[in-house]
Amino acid sequence: MPKPFSIKDFATNARLRWAVLALVLSVVVLIVFIDCLQTENTRCAAISGIVGVMSLCVATWHGLIYIAQRRGGY
């Protein structure tokens, strides 16, 4: 069974880099979303919520493909 994650994979696998980048973006957007809710700015909250959901979907997609590739599937 291969290791679940290694630095070498991060350097050589674009899918893993995209998944990590999308997760970081999701965290930043979550902080913006919370700030928008606290200031009661509904337009900002709606836009940041949509961007947050989209970035989580991208992270999930690339993460699942990365896992499938590691297991020899996809």
C-alpha cells in the first residue's frame, strides 16, 4: 500500500497541487464569507458562498482523481 501523501507527489503531481490550492482558496473564501455575514453584506456573502462551494467541488474532484491514480485506477 503506497503512502497516502508525500512531498515528492506534491512536487510532481499537478492534480494534488490543484486540490491543495483549491482547499486553501476555500479557507480564504470562508473567512471572507464570515466577514460578509458579520457586516450584513448579502451580495458579498452570496458571491463568496458560491465561490467557496465551487472551490470545494474542484478540490474534491482533483483529490478523488489523485487518489484513484495512486491506487492504479483512473
